Amino acid sequence: QVHLEESGGGLVQAGGSLRLSCAVSIRAGTIARVSWFRQVPGKEREFLGHILWDTGSIYYTDSIKGRFTISRDNAKTTVSLQMNRLQPADTALYSCAAGETLRQSPYWGQGTQVTVSS
């Protein structure tokens, strides 16, 4: 019922910026939120933040607060992750996820790779 697709990843130098997009397609029902995660091979997936679908309220984890910004277009078709002052430690596969409730996020995109060179 929900399809997500990320785009916008790539290679960037340290200090640079990238804007990731998560295209959201809801065929039936609704969702509670869209979240952003990232994962480095061999490490646990890291939750970055989310936007609540009905209110638009946004939450950031401390690891990205002040550098990354989550936003959503007025048509509610795309959730973006603007990433500034990128560092090599930000290199990861970035994914968006969604669920009908806040407890679970069963719908995932395929992810988009971000590589930050020093």
C-alpha cells in the first residue's frame, strides 16, 4: 500500500551538501510518519529523525541536529533530507521508512548511497 523511493545520493567532499528525496506513494490508507535512517556495513542501522504525517511535526536525533533538515512538500509526495557540512563519518546508505503506526515502519525504500570524501 505504501511505496517509497529514495534519490539524491552521491559523492561529495567533506564540508559539502546533499539533498536526499524520498518519494512517497500511498495507494490505500494513510501513514503515521516517514523516518530517515542510515546504515554503514557492519554497524547497526541508525535512526536520524522523522516527520509526523498528519501534523508535520519533525524530530531530529542529536547526531544530525543543526546540520540536517527534514522537510515535506505541500502535496505530501516527497520528504527531503537536506544534509549540510557533511563529514566522512556521514558516509552510509540512507533510507526512508514509513508505517501506519508510530511503533512500526514496515515500508522501506531501496536506499541511496552517500559517500563523503576527506
